[in-house]
Amino acid sequence: MQILFLGAPGAGKGTQCKKLAEKLSLPHLSSGDMLREAVKQGTKAGIEAKSFMDKGLLVTDDVLIKMFKEFLSKKEMDKGFILDGFPRNLPQAESLSTLLTELSKKLTVVINLQTSDDLLVDRITGRRVCPNKECNAVYHIKYFPSQKEGVCDKCQTELSHRSDDKPEVVKQRLQTYAEQTEPLIKYYGDQGLVKTVNGEGEADEVFNNLVKALQVTA
Ligand code: AP5
């Protein structure tokens, strides 16, 4: 399956994609994780990306398109993949479509993970992340606390706060989503690909909604 996730910042895309990737044994390609790793490594793309990310704006299309072209062309993607965070506007969606045609692949389904706005801010401001790129586990101080405060359960790395999770940046990220990414729901809806999944409630409940929508066994 070639699955694409759409959903506002904090909707739970990363949380659900990780669970689904494990269940279906598919690679999870998160644009945000890739960009944060590039920032950490101090690559040219990472240095350029950071200034946009810290303002809650989209990084330039060229950077993302090049990055995903490289990943999606890998042999291991032949068994399918889960896209999280790319594409994020119409030009990126059109580039993805061209790329998939070149690779003789197509999207199977687009999941629109839907949540109300008041929930998003609560989820984002309480988020803590594991910065170890082999792990990238995500916690929440109220909903998914780590066993030992501030330390990743899986790899014992010290947890951190994402630099774009500050309230003023979150506001801009929500606006960027509404203006540039939300139109993709119609774009893919017109192609008959969208399934809307209720992203509210506990993570396991959301996951059950998701597997039902995908018609795979829970
Ligand atoms: P990115 O990292 O993709 O961020 P995002 O889309 O804003 O999404 P988030 O990671 O904030 O949220 P999520 O939906 O994954 O939620 P999560 O599962 O973590 O992008 C960051 C930036 O990179 C962008 O702003 C942009 O600058 C740049 N960028 C990325 N892609 C780009 C592109 N294609 N083009 C240009 N620029 C790009 O959950 C959130 C919290 O809630 C967690 O703490 C989690 O534990 C908790 N939680 C999850 N589910 C539940 C639940 N059911 N109940 C209670 N708590 C829950």
C-alpha cells in the first residue's frame, strides 16, 4: 500500500503513522523528522530549512521534492510506504504525482486525520520528543508520559521540546496548514482517494478507526 496522511499540526499523524508502519511493516517517511535530522546534521538543506520551521512556515518546495525523490526511488519502497508531511501544498502534490508516475507507482489511499482546533494546541504544547534519529519516539506530558520524567523509555535519551512547539509558532503553523495544506483534501478527494478518520479520543481508539478505514485487520 502507498498511504498518504493529511492532518493539522498535532492531529496525531506521527503517532498513528508509527503504529501503522509497525503493523504493516512499511517504511514511514516523515518530512518533519527528515528536516529535523538535516537541521541537526547542519547540512545546507537543514540550515536553510531551520529558518522556515522556526517561524511555522513551509520550507521551500525544491528541498522537499529533492528529498522525497531520493527516498521514494529506493528499492525498499517497492513494497509500499507511508507518507507523513509531504506533500504539503499543491505544487508538491503535483510533483509527487509526476514522480510516482515515473516510478510506476500510485497512491492507494489518502487518510485525512481530523481533529478540532482546541485539541491541537493542547497536544502540541505538551509534546516531548526523543531526538535520537533511530528512535524518534513521541511522548505527551499528560497523555503519554515517559516512565522516567524527561527520559525516553525506548533508548534512554534525554527528551526534548521541539523548537517550533512554542505557542506563537503553533498559531502560524495552524494558519499555514489551513491556507496551503487543507486544499489537498479536495485535490485528492476529487481523485476519489480520501478517507476521513476521526483523530479525537485515545490513540488506540484512533488507531482502530484507522485500520477500519484502511480495511486491514486490527
Ligand atoms: P512536521 O514535523 O510534519 O509537523 P506537523 O505537520 O506540524 O505535525 P506535528 O508533528 O506537529 O504533529 P503530528 O500530527 O505528527 O502529531 P503527533 O503524532 O506528534 O513539520 C514541521 C515543520 O517542518 C513544518 O512546520 C514545516 O516548516 C516543515 N515541513 C515539514 N514538511 C514539509 C513540507 N512537505 N513542505 C515544507 N515544509 C515542511 O502528536 C502530537 C502530540 O499529541 C504528541 O505529544 C502525542 O503524544 C499526542 N497525541 C497524539 N495522538 C494523541 C491522542 N489520540 N490522544 C492524546 N494525545 C495524542
